[in-house]
Amino acid sequence: MSRWPVSEWNVRGIQDTDWDAAAEVWTAAHPHDPFSGPELRHQTAQQTTWGYRHTALVAEAEGGATSGSTVVGLGLLSQNPGMYHPQRFGLELAVCPERQGQGVGAALWEALEVQLRDWHALSVRTLAREDHPLAPHFLTRRGFTRGKRYFTSAVNLSQASDAAPFDEGPFLPTEARLTALGVRVRSLAEVRESGTPDLPRRLHALMSDVRRDVPRSEPATPLTFEVFDEAVLNDSCLLPEAYLIAEAPGGDWIGQSTLFRSEASADLLTGLTGVTRDWRGQGVATLLKLHVLRVAQALAAQTGGEVFLRTDNASDNAPMLAINDRFGFVRDPASVSWVLAFETSERLCC
């Protein structure tokens, strides 16, 4: 285990009793990407299950948990199964908003950088909003460089909101045309109930097909069935009635879209929406988005209060951004993928 540098903040490995507090810090710092303690713990445990290198650190005021200290920062290193390389890592940092700018993030990064160098990392990558008052400068000072931009977009589903109600009218001709061709949309809940043979494998094959051309900051790697089954189909946040599949005449599956909901928020989060190559440009993604919004509105009505449907896309994914714009999604300021490449002399795998 690495020896982490000492600072005015106590940086240590996360303990079983820290997960709820760590999730609160994360959600306060990243309100559009909420997590509960159990969800954050499970996501980190998956890294162990898959055999990936990872670490989770918290920062607290000096004195330690026995003196009543509170967690004020969280730092995570992980590896992405969809862009896997044994020496490339993802970084996530979160600091309580009231503690930002006081050196908490610096203390966490100092400890995480030691770990990355011990692992002989080639690079580490993180996301940060362009309009964050501190993050771009923080990363630039530490040698990170800007890469691909991403947009998080949201539509307000709340019936009591001032937002204009969703108007299906412009999209009904597309739905009618595809219905006439024999295309239909079914939910995961429906296909499970109908007893579809070899369902998990078919869903994995569809996901593997549609994700091939998704713009991303690193080259895509195949998503194993084991990872797909655990991280998608058995994700506690997945909504089976909102995992939608587009089916062509003859029964071939040609597209998908998924929704998730953290127990930490009423908002709905979009997973991967994609269409197989042979069916692109024919309105299938629009049809899926139409059905997603119908399901999302029904879920929001059950919840009550203000509910948003959120999605994110790379800035060069023009077709999907255009579809979201047509459905009334409003873009947040862009996030940037920042990367730090380590020196060539350090690129030696142990």
C-alpha cells in the first residue's frame, strides 16, 4: 500500500461506515449525477469483482472519525470496462461545496497521484464542467489537458412546472411510418414476461452492436457478458419498464434505450440509446426517444414534485444531440474530458 502524503486534511482509505457520507459529498458536488451510499459502495465493489485496479479515498478534518470528523471529500480511481486498458484510469473527485478552494481536492489528488505512479499508469482521465469556478484551473495546474466535450441535457417532466408540456405531434408521423413497416417498441419488463429465450444474451448482443460507434474519449473495448449482466441488467437503479427495445419485422432487435433512477434522487438518467447500423437514419432513435419520454412522464407523475429526465452526449454526436434538441432537452454548460499522461519513463508495467 502506498504511503499517502500528510496535509492539513486527513486523507485515508474509505471505511464501511463512510459510504453514506461519501455519497452525500458526491451528490452535493455533482447534483446531476446522484448516488446513495449503497450504490456508490456497489459500484466500487464491482471493480474488485472484475479484477480491476481501483481505490477509494476520503478526506476529513484532522482528528479522524473517532473525534467526530466529517467526510468533506471523496477521491476515486477506477477502470472503465467499456474503454479498458490495464494502465489507464478514470478519476473522480468530489469536495463539499462549502469546502471547495480550501485544499481538500489537492490533498486527495496528491494521494491518488502517488497511487497512479505506483501502478505505472499511462494516463488518468476525468470530467469537469467548463463553468466550474475551480476545476479547470485545478486540473490545468496539475498538467491535465483538455479533450472531448460532452453535453448533459435535461427536460423537465413535472406537470406543475412552467416548462411547455411535451408535444408528441411532430413525432407521430415517424411513429406511424415505422409501425406500418412492422417496427415496434417493447420494454424489458414485457420481454421478460413473454419468456423470450436466451434474453440476457440477446440483450448483450444488442448492446454490443449499438455501442460500437458511440463517440468516446478512448477506444472502445468489448463489454463482456459478465460485466453487462452485473452492471446493466442487475443494476438496482435500472427501470425494467423503461429499458426499451426496438424490434423489426421478423423479430430482430434493432435499437435500445434505457433509463435508471438512483435512490438518492427522483430524476431519471438515460443510459445508452443506440440503433444498429442497418437501421440508422430511418427514425428508430426518434421512435425510441418518443417512447422513453412517454414512460418517463408516467414515472414522473407517480413520483410527484419536480422530476427531470437527464441525458449526456459527446459534442460531436450531432445526430443524437439534434434528436434531443427536437424533444425539448435543454443543454447544460459543456463538460470536458481532461487527461493527464504520465512520462514515458514511467510507462513500465510491473
